Amino acid sequence: MTCKDTNNIHIRFPRIGLEIRPYTVDFRIDRTEFDYLNAKFSKEVGDYLEPYTQNENAALRPPQPAEVVMDGEVSHWLYFRPQWVTYGETNCWIELHDPQKHLEYSVVDYKTDGLTVEEVYRKIIDEANTNDIINGIEFDIPENAESHVPEETLSGPGGMPLMGPFMEPESFLDAGNRVVDLWRDYDEEPDYRPSQKITESKYKFDLRNKNALESIHTINNELGLESWMTHEGILKVGRQIVDHTTHVASSNDSRVWRYSDVELMPPSTPIRMVVVNGGMIDAPNDTKEEDRLESVAEFLWPTTDHEDDLIAQGVAQRPDVLDGKIVSIDAPELSRDALEARAYQVLASEMMNNNSGTVEINPDTSGTEITDWRNVNVGDFLQLIPAEDEECKDIDRQVVLISGIRHNVDGGSWNIKLNIQKWANPATQTTLRYFSPDSTNYYNEDFEEIYTNDDR
């Protein structure tokens, strides 16, 4: 048996070439919060650091990046400010934070004027990234990604120009025919809201009275994007598609991670189905000329007083749950082709929030034949394998999602506590359907009745 130096963790300040080793470390990584590290050092380290942080023009006086180094490899890029150092009589403590928090210290307070997505993000970061805390910005936006945020010049359904108040009669007729064609081709063009490719469009955003971090969150929410930090200090913007690593942990096999104290409590009432209610629509009709004109009029000047109005619904349900809770939410702003994805997202979130727990990993006794415990990341999956004689039915060879990580280093010991959550079954069924409030029946995309309200 070989002894492991599990306390091989250091804090490095790359700008000045300083690397220090802490006594204790509390390092928290969570999918819903910023990364945070608190480390305790000896008094000698504190005496050495104090002139670098207290004196004007000293090396550690300005905010700057800091690296977390595990076994000689940089595992995280964090952010240091001198006011986050506490000097005591026997020890000193240092806090490090997620670099995105640096963006809270700057003010944007303007409207963007016809900029592309990349231009507006770069403008915000270039102005806010004082001291070069963020090591750069990269974009990972799929070419076919679309948004429903209006551009400077709006276009209507199928690219049809929106009509002005003084439109010529011939143009009005052409536009009306185009609308009727859109209704007739309803199943081929399920969304009539204006949409543009995100990477090719120019937008106006009102970012007044916001700091840089709030501005980025505003744009992310509008366009359905995400932003996150890489271990190299790069801010990435896009739709995060990660090749998740699957780790293996056993209660008695030293070749893989060794776990203990697992807690994963299922809810008293499991969730069975999520229904996302979209906007109201009219079933198309093209049998009579007056019906055609009525469809045109309804599309151009929509009303709400219609007997044939239907509600588009995205549905996600678990085939393994026959009796459980049904969650229904309203999202009339979503396009119909996005309802199924939102339903699955809500179902997965409900399962994660209601099937959560923790498990502890012991690095001292863990093996690395499959994966190294030092490389664990939020968003990875963990296969839990209990011993044959272990009575723990809730985790029997279950794969769980890692939603949070907490490293605790104290002297020569290193403990990792993982927040784990149950993930939606890949066999989860999703569908798009239409509900008639008048008849309480459900229809498929061909407007064929599929079942009544009592059968759902």
C-alpha cells in the first residue's frame, strides 16, 4: 500500500509567481451559485503576505486572478481582492471567488444600438474587465440557434414584412394570401412568431441602471443563452453542451472511488407529468372564402372570443410512474416547437429538486482506475455501487447527477462531499398536443382527437 499526499492543494497567484499551501480549505462548487473558496494559512504566510496586500502599489494590492492547483494541475481559475484577506494573531484566511463576481463592480447603464450578440458581449466585458480578471471571452452558439427577440427591423411570419399603416391594396392582398398559405401549411410551419438566427441578428437591449453581470444575465435570459467560466479563466457564452464524465463509486472496492454516508431521499409523492401551456391558437380552415378572410383577420387582429381556440401544450411524462403529481405551468411566450423541450426541462428540474441528497467520497481510500476524484465537476454523473450485503435500495446501482461539490482539506485529510440529484430517465416521453377548453378534449398536430380529459 502506498501513502497518498491528499493535501496536495495550493493557491497560486500567476501574475507574481507566488504559490502558497494552506492548512485547511473549504472549496464549494454548485450549479446554482458562484464558486467560493476559503483557505486558512499559517501566521508565517500571513506575515509574508501582509506587505503585498496592505502597502500602496504592492504586488497583491489590485484585484487579480488566483489558481487552485491540485497535484500540480490547475483545476480552477478564481478571483482575489486584498480585502478578502483576514490577518489574525495565529493564522490568516483568504477568500477566493468566481471571476464573474468582478463584473458586479462595473456599471453599464446604456442601450445597445443595433449590435450583434458577440459585439454586445464583447462591449460589456471589454469595459468591465478591469485588471484582466477574466482571461478572454469565447462563443459557443450553435449556427442554427434562433431567438424570438425582435431585431431592429422586424419581419413577420415566414419572413413576411410587417404591414405599415399605409399599405397598398395589392400588397395587403398578397400579405393576406401569404397568411392563409401559412395557416394551410400549419403542420410545416408550427411557429408564426418572428424568429432570427442569433448569430446573424442585430439587437437593441435596454441595459440602463445595471451592472455588467446583471446585463449579461438580462441578455442570456432574452436569448436563451448561458455563460460560464472555464478552468482557464475564459468566459464562454452559448448553450452549454458538456460531455459529462461518468464516475464510479463503491462502498468497498478500492479500485474506484470509495463512498460513505449516502443520503438520497425520494419524495412522498413522485412527479409523473409536466404540462407546459403555450399560447392560444385557432384551428386552420380553408373551406370557404369567408373562412379564409376570417383567418386572415384573426391573424392580423387577434381576438380572444373564439369557440375553437386551442391551447398548445408540451408534455413530459415518466413511463415508470403510474400514480404521481402533475405539474402545470403557463408559458404563452414560448413558440410551439419549444414547448416539449421546456416540459422536459421542468420535469428534470422537479426530479432533481425533489430527489436530492449527499454522498461523501474518501480520497484516502479511493482508487483512480476509472476516473480521478480530483477531476470531479458539477454536471458529471456518478454510478453508485453498494456492497451486495448493503441494505440501501434507494441507491442500488443508481446513476445520479452531481450538482454540487465541497472540498474540505484539514491537515493531512481531504474529504469531498457531493450534492447529488436524481436525473430524468432518458426514456421520459415528450409530446406536443392541443387542448380544447370548450370540449376538454385533446388533439394531435393533425387536429385529430386523441383522448378526452378523463383519459389523460
